[in-house]
Amino acid sequence: MVGFVSDNVIRFDLSTGAWEEVIKLNPDDRPRGVAVDGAGRIYVGLRGGSQNVKRFEWDGTPLGDFTASIGGFGTGLIAFNDSGELIVAGDVSSGSSVFRYDGATGALIDSFSVGGLTNVVGLAVDGDFAHSAALFSGNIARYDLSQSPVAGATFVAGGGLVDRPIGMTVGHTGNFFVSSTYDPAIQEFDIDTGVFVGTSLDVSALGFSGVVDFHYDGPTDHYFLTTHDDSVYEIDSAGTLFATYQSNALDGAYAMTLVSTAPP
């Protein structure tokens, strides 16, 4: 996972709680996205007008720039789809807001947007679909990556339901869950229609004022979430705290990715 303030990438062993600092970035690189490909290479998206996605070996060895800069305020969350393409949220105020890159070369394949969705930081990829969240409006778009050109539409109209959305995942009910950085309530939406179902998880009892990124792990039926501090929290589907993974080298915990096994 990345530390937005500490400018680094921390790896936690969820079986032991042990951690290691895998990558130390330049001061003020401000990482906001992280993904791992099938070969165990690490991809880190950085905030800033001239910033881009960098690539590293599993052990943290730098492999250089992977993408060109997208301008604006740089990248948000990043993720690979099932085809091995890298999907990147773009924190830009106009033009395309989601970018798709060749997962081997970093060449831009295409980019797309939905009207009214700008400053996209949140991103989630599920099968052929990519979802992007506009930070300030709270609107969420869904894109069908199997279409050519890519078809997109507003999936969730914010309407005050989510304030500064970033984290999104398909959760334990099979529906779509969205977190808010300014609200401890995680909201649930119908996976097919985007219609609001209700507040599924409220982590205010754990002392959280908001949730940045979070992911659902089906085999354990647990969620993993960050709250801008120095930890990753594991909760069950009822919202009960199961474990805390903490590093004194982590500041401003932001995006994370779950990897089942280390590469050979």
C-alpha cells in the first residue's frame, strides 16, 4: 500500500502483521495509486501535473516511467483488468478522465469520460467494467471496456450520498460499495442499476471519520480499508474490527492492493 504523506510503498504480511518498506519515493511524489501485475511488478501512480505511473520490481528495484503524464493533478487509483491492461483514474478538470494502457509496454490504448465527471480519483475494475468516482460531485461512472469505442454512463448520481468518494468495491452481498473520505458510512448500491440500497457498513464506532480506499476479500469475507493514518484495518462484513496492520514508516495511508501470494 502507499503512504501519501510518507512518499513510500509499504507491504504487509497479513498472516503475521510484519511489514517492510518496499519503495521509497522522492519527497512530495504523493503516491495515490498502486497495482501489481501477474509477474509481481509494482505500479505506483503519483499526484501532480507532471507525474505519471512508475514501475518497480517486486523487491522495489525501479524500472522507470511506465506511462506518460496525464496532466491536471495527476493520477488517482489504478488497477489492472482481466486482460492485463492498466486502467488509471485521471484527476483532471476537463477532457478524458479514465485512461487505459497496454499492460506490457505502457502505451496509451485509449481514454474516455462521462460528461460532468471530472477530477476522478476513485477507480474500481470488475470484469469488463471500470467504475470511476468524481471526487467533488460524488458521481460515479461505469464504463464497458468490452465495447469499441468504450461506452460509459453515469452509474451513481452522488446527490449527497457520498462525500469525496475514492474507495469502491463489489462487496459481500454482490452489490457495489462506495466509501467516503469525509464520512464513516459505506454506502451500498445495486450492482446492475446503481440504485441506492442503503448504508451497509458504518465504521464510526471504530473511531474512523472517513474511509479512503477499501477492498473486499471474498475467501475471508473481510474488508481491508485505509483512513489516512499509518494503518490498514481488516473488518468483517458486519463492520467489526478483526485486525490492524500498522507501520511507523507509513503516513497518510491511501491506496492498496491485495496480492494472494508473492511471485516466485
